[in-house]
Amino acid sequence: MEIFEGLVYVKYGRIGSKSEGPDYYLQTWDREFLLKYRDRGPWELDYYLEFFCRKFVEVTGKYDQETNIVKVTTVEEICVEHIPKKMEYS
């Protein structure tokens, strides 16, 4: 398991379909990661990640370099004024 710190935000509307719903991202100091908590339809909200939108968080999960996806195990809100400085990623 790896730990990432940053800001959770959401993007709507992937290219090719107007019915596809939100993608959840973690913006760290130097890059962004797509977050995946559970399997869901492309039009469904992920209520666990939705709760943390626009909040600074610490995410624990497994990072897949090929897809740039973090498979989330836990998310905890942290109290910081800005995105935490760069951490080492595999």
C-alpha cells in the first residue's frame, strides 16, 4: 500500500458520450491520479469519493503505473492550507 496526499476533484463527461458520469482525481504537488474505489457504471456516482471532493486528503491504496490509477483502500481528510509537497511514487 502506498500513501498519497493532495486534493480530490471530479471531472464530468468523457469524450464520446454525454451520459458518462464523473471521474475522481487526486491532484498532488506534481501530478494527478485517477482514483478508483469500487467498480461502478460510467454514469454512477461513487458516494465514498464524492464525499471528499474539494478536500485535502490522504489516500491509501495501490498504484498501477500503466493505467495511472490508484485503487483506493481508505481516504482521510487532512488539515493543510495547500497541496502537500512532492512525495516519492513508484
